[in-house]
Amino acid sequence: MTNQKVLIKKLVSTYTELGQLLHKRIRSGEETDQELKVISDQICLLEKQIHDNGENVIPGKEEGKCPKCSKEFMSETVFCGECGFNIREFYEREIEHCQVCNGFISKGTNYCGICGSKLAQKSYLEKE
């Protein structure tokens, strides 16, 4: 590889590193520039689309598929008829939606695993 190509590759890598750092600061609320937030929101939407097209995605309850075995179920189902998984408890106690990308995340986490957004912290009065 020529010296010019090495320098260009290093420049692109440095831009990427800067962008990832800035995105993380925007998602955590440390950076509040609205123009940058718009770009960061676009990144979140793309990350969600990539995540939704992936294999290990937790289906939404409205999709009617068991999160454990993917067997279809009716909307009023409490336990999966195939594997016995407690579907209602899973969605009520274990999962919540990210306010930025609307992806499913485990309750009690600090950051969304899909878009990297810092999740709103509940006050001690709201905690279960």
C-alpha cells in the first residue's frame, strides 16, 4: 500500500473514532448541539434497522411470537403453548422500550444496546 493510501485509511479511521465518541456524548446528554443530535438520531435509526434485520431480535409482543422459541401465540396468551415460557411476565417485568429507537431493552440497563442512548434513570420513588 502506498504512503498516500495508508494516510487516507488512517484519516478515515480517525474520523470514525471521532464520530463514535461524539455520538456517545450526544446519547449521554453531554453534548447538546441540535444539528449534531439530528445526525446522531439518524445513526440510531440506522442501527435499529440493522438490529431489526439481525438474527437475535426479541419480537414485540404485538408480533405474536414467543421470545424464547418463536412459536406464534394469540394476543391473550400468558404462557407459550410450545415451550411453557411466561410471555406476559417477560414483557411486563423484563423488557422496556428505548425512548430514542423504540428497541426492546432489559429493564435496569443504563444504555440502549441498539442505539447507545443513555436511558432515563427512574427516581427512587418510581423503582419497584
